[in-house]
Amino acid sequence: MSKLPIAVAIPTKNEGLNIAEAVKSVLGHFEAVVVVDSHSTDDTAKIAEECGAEVVTYTWDGGHPRKKQWCLENVRTDLDWILLLDGDERISPGLLAELRRIFAGPERPEPAAYDIPLGYWFSGKRLRHGYTIRKRSLTDRTRCHYPEVGDLDAPGIGEVEGHYQPVAATSQALRNPIEHQDLDPVTAWFERHNRYSDWEAWLEHHPDVKEQVRRVKSRQGQLFHKAPFKPLVSFAYMYVYRRGFLDGRAGLDFALAMSFYRWQIALKSRERRPG
């Protein structure tokens, strides 16, 4: 079976536990698989190379472009389409089949980007309820770009674009998911979201930048942006309205973890207030 005319770029830093599964899920199916590594101190680059991926090193200079936009500008630019896959993600068989149908003909797909649902795993269990998000992971780089949001001085994010989507004139939603199955211990989740909450709290005190981010977030993110009592709203939405309770203990743990994340943001934001 011929390879899809898509370059897969996998931005990484210390993804030694996850990178093999990410690479194996795409290798042999796509025209190029490139791991873009930020000087990992573990075996990420070595494992990726042993699995058959090309590895390139990325060094952030503190400005634009950040890592994902850099991938759009530099990774296998002979291919218009690029799929950005995190180091703890992998392509599902259903998504692979869906992409083969889309790219079966010689003509360029009409949308400039595809929004792909995320199959989320938490504490070793696949969540079937409670949490829904779509990532604009597949883009035609000639028609898409990441916005240059003015948060370069914000803590917690650094080289990678924050929680916002690339800009595309047209997009289409796909049905089958990317599986986000982080094999790191749950401690890593809390460490990562502790950093994210630093960024979110910083945004609360920079409303002009927060508005830039809001405009390029997913629709769900834009609605939540306006909600009061975010920790309680987050828990009620995920655990009750989206029936996260059907996922058992993992559903409860995740709803509580996300509610705690929202509480962290609010607490850190209050701490930043003068006086």
C-alpha cells in the first residue's frame, strides 16, 4: 500500500517512555516521519532512530517561530501536508483508514486543515466520557500558520505554542481519533499542568494577550473562557454533564484533576494581583 503524502513531525523533549509507540503508529504509512527533539536528556533521540524515524535537533532562540511553526517551515517542505503528533500520541487504525480515503485521489483536499478528536487516557485508562477535544493536527502548511501570540515572556510554556490552534481559512472535522496515551506516571501530568497553570495565570494579567489566545482556541475553550467559578464548572461539566462518572474511578480522578488545575490558575492569578 502506498504511503500517504504527509510529513509526520513529532516534537519531543524527554519522551523516552512514549516515543517508540508514537513512531511505530505512523512508520511505513506516511511519506516521512521526523522527530524534532529539543536536546532531550533521556534516550528519546536514540529510541526514535532505532525505530526508524529521522531525528533533527531543535534549539529555541527565545523568539518566533516557536517549535510547531518551525516544523511547518522546516520539516520536509517538499510535502504540503504535515501532521503534528505529540510524543505521547499515536495514530489510531481508524484514523489511518480515514486519511487514506481522503488522500486517495490525485487532487488536493479542499480544507486547509483537519480537526482530529483526541482519545484521552488518564492513569492507564481510556476515557470514553467527560473529556472531548479536537486538535488541528493536520494542516496544509501552504495555507496555515500558528499565530505569533505575545506571550514569549510568560512562564510555563517556553518553546512550544500554548493551548491554541493554527490559523486556517477552512477546516473539516474527522471522526477517528489520535490516541493520547501518556505512559509516564501521573506525576508527570501534574508537573506539566503546574507549568501550564503558570502560563494561564500570567494571561489573566495580560488581557490583550489573553484575547489573542481566546480567538484561536477551540470553540469549547472559547465558551469556557467566559464561565465563572471555573473549578466547579469544570467538574460539573466533565463529571456530570459529559457523564465522566461512567468511566469509573479514572473518570472521577480526571475530573478532580482538571478542577484542581482550574483552581491552581485562579489561585496563582490572585497571587499576582498587586497589594
